[in-house]
Amino acid sequence: MVHQAQGQMVQEVAAGSLPAPPSRYVLREADRPTGGVAAPELAFPTVDVQRLADPGDVEEAAKLRSALESWGLFAVTGHGMPESLLDGLRDAGLEFFHLPPEEKLKHANRTEAGEFQPEGYGIDRVDTDEQVLDWCDRLYLTVQPEEERRMQFWPTRPPSLSKLLHEYTLGSEKVARRVLAAMARALGFDEGFFLDHVGENVATYARFTYYPPCPRPDLVYGLKPHTDNSVVTVLLLDRDVGGLQVLRDGRWVDVPVLRRGELLVVVGEEMEIMSNAVFRAPTHRVVTSERERMTLVLFYQPEPNRDLAPAEELVGEDRPAMYRKLRAKAFADGFWDAFALGERTIDFLKIKVEQEQLELKAAS
């Protein structure tokens, strides 16, 4: 049975000029965002991925390792994509969300029977009456491998969007691969270490997310706290409006509006598993404001038929395997159930080895 709320777009709700969001979006008082701690501009990590490509650049490698250990996410420069491409893609994405509803619904993320499917335009999956909904609409697309793109979900308006997204996908893949190579070197391995585990034909998904203006940002989440279903995630954030927050040392910290031309890279849960928790996926969320906001996120996942497990080289007597093995596709499929419940996929699928078992292994 498809939940009746599945067809209600947040953008339409926001257009009603209500004094406060409807109850379906309002959080329990204990869960409501209270505002993040502002990160001093110089404290937020930035890494030059062009310099990362040089194995001899120990200074940039040290910046990466520090960012991974302290934040789990960082801004990137030196990616080689022109600002005109990034700006054009932002503008095209925003233009899509400003189209009339009937035009956007040509690419709806519901089957003819009204059932939810991940790809397409709409809102995230709604399962129950009790589920608090996020204040956002989204367009979710398979972008790699190219032969698996389902073009019925790719907007034809604006006409520039498909071409710009294709070009950006190719550029972002280079960023992801350079970061994965540098992460391997940071652990003393050959730069192909994680790339070999991921596979050549990575599964990559794009998510355009539109956050309409909200009359009461203190009552809702733009996007609930979560960790990413990815090895790494590459984000193109809004030019002007912030809202992304990361949980750091028990406090929510604002991710600053990035400088022009910068992207954001986030460690995902699949990397946490593959690295045996040397690198951890940070919990993050989005808060709303009285201004509209639009972002584009690319999730890089292993080939679906790959086994997802801690790398043998990172498992030993002093660091037992912290996660059980499962197929990458099973993990990716489990994400949607976990996300609807507001849980980490790692926890939802119960693949984390409990502390008692780790202690027994270490003692034996």
C-alpha cells in the first residue's frame, strides 16, 4: 500500500504561504534543530585534489588525513571543472524545480500504480503516518554506468540540464578517484587499493535536492540526520545559502558556504566498512531557512556484485573486523529502509560486529 503523502510535494506546500509547516513536517520538541556552532572559516578543511595526485606532496596528504580523522568531510579545490559549468548546472537544476508541477511530474518517482521508486522527481519514501517528513523535494538519477541511465527520468527541460550533468559527472568521477587513491596512500597502500575494491564500473547516483523557503525553520529538518550510502560523496552546494551541518564531538557544526568553484567531499558508510572504521562516515543533516536552497550530490558506490567487507590488510589481532561481509547491492538496497527510519544502514542491516564479540576475538 502506497502512503497517501507520497504524492505531496513540499514545494507545493510551501507555496501556500502557511504561518507554519503542517504537522507532518514538525519534529518532536527534543529533535528540533537549535542552530549549529559556526565553524571558523580557517578551521574548515580544504584540500587541493590536483596536489593530492602527486604522491610526493606530503603537505597536502597530511591535510587530507587530518580532515578525514577530524571531520570526515572537506572542501576540494583543483578539480579542473570551470566555474561556468558549476554555475550552469546549479542554474539548470533550479530552473527544473521552478517548472510547473505537471512538467516535473513527467519524471515522477512513482510507478503507474503510485508505488515509490528511488529514481525520478518527488519526495523521499513515506512508509507510515508517524514518519516525520523532510522539508525538501528531490530529483534522483542513475548517472553511471552510462548504459544504465534510465532516460525517462532525465528532464528534457531545461534542455541544458542533461548535457551539463553528464559533463559534471565525468569531472566529479575524477575527483572521487583521486581522493580514493590518496586515501589509500594515507594508509600506506598502493593508490589502487580502494579503487580495486570498488571496481571499474562504479555505480553513481545524482540527487538534486530543492529546499523551499520555510516559515518556521526551527520546527523542521530540511533533511534528517544521516550518513551517506556511498564510498565517497561529492557535493555541489548552493552558492549563497548554507544549511548543511555535521555532528562533530557531540555538537552540530555549520558547514560554511563554500568559495566559488569549491566542492565538498564526504566519507560514506561503504568506506567506513572497507577501511574497518579507520575512516568514518560523519552524521550530517540539513536545516532550512526562509530562502530557497538547491544542491547536487553524487554518490559513488562499489559495483553491485562486489563483496563489501573490511579489507583484509586492515584486520588484525589489534584491530578485529568491525563489520560483517555482504554484497554491495544488498547494502545499497537496505539504505532506503534505513533512511525512512532515520537509521544508519550499517546499524539497520546489523552488520556491525558488537563490542562483546570484538573483545572475545581479541582475547582468544
